[in-house]
Amino acid sequence: MHERLGVPLMDREHAAIERLFADVESLPDEALPDLFDKAARELRGHCAREEAMMAKARAPRLLLHMDLHARLLAEVEQMRKDIETAPPATVRELVGTVLPLMISNHVATEDLATARFLAHQRKSAAADDPPKPSAGAGASRRGRG
Ligand SMILES: [Fe+2]
Ligand SMILES: [Fe+2]
């Protein structure tokens, strides 16, 4: 079960990924590769959206977080290859236990750190709310000539 982090995009998408695994125990062996593919697809899209959100928020550790996403997705790709030749019990272990655990670990560490930063940023913005300079400056000074 993923901890709620208080960041709507994260919580919504983590929950959606988690829901994919809800019925894994009752699924027949032959349905497991499809579930893996679906979860991998969701995860890839989620990582990209999370990175875009972090970039927009100028979150620290963005590069590290992106690197960890890339490693996570590379491991998922390797697992997908392993699934092709693994015995059914191993496939079930990979899809039903290992993959959800890898995702949960990421959520509980790096995503949590990001969520804490974003919460802190929100609080600071609400407390300070400094006046912003007008956006009119910076127009081109070069005329035609
Ligand atoms: Fe993440
Ligand atoms: Fe995430």
C-alpha cells in the first residue's frame, strides 16, 4: 500500500498503479505478462509526468530522481525479458511481488522526499507571498535597421 503523499498527481497515479495489482492473486498464469505490460506502461507514463511536474516546480534532486526513474524502468525492461523464459512460479513472484515492491520502495523514498519539498514550498509561498515585479520588462530594445 502506497503512502499518500499529499501531491494530487502522485497520489492519483500511484493509486492507479497499485490498483492494477489488486487482483493479481486471482489471475491465471497466462494473464500475468499482460498485467506486467500494463503496469510497466503506466509506470513509464507516470515517471514522465512526475518529472515534468518536478521540473515545473523547480524541485531539487530532479536529476537524481530522473536517474532513479531511468534505472527503475531499465530494471522493469529486464524483468520483462526474464518473464519470457521464467517458470510460472517465478513469473508470479516477479509480477505479484517484486514489481509492486520496487515501485513502493521508490514511492516511499524519492517520491516522499519530493512531496515533502513541494509541501514545504507551498507553505513558504502561502506564508511569504512576496510582491512580484511586473512581467513587462525585457522587451526587445533592437529596432529595425
Ligand atoms: Fe518518482
Ligand atoms: Fe511516483
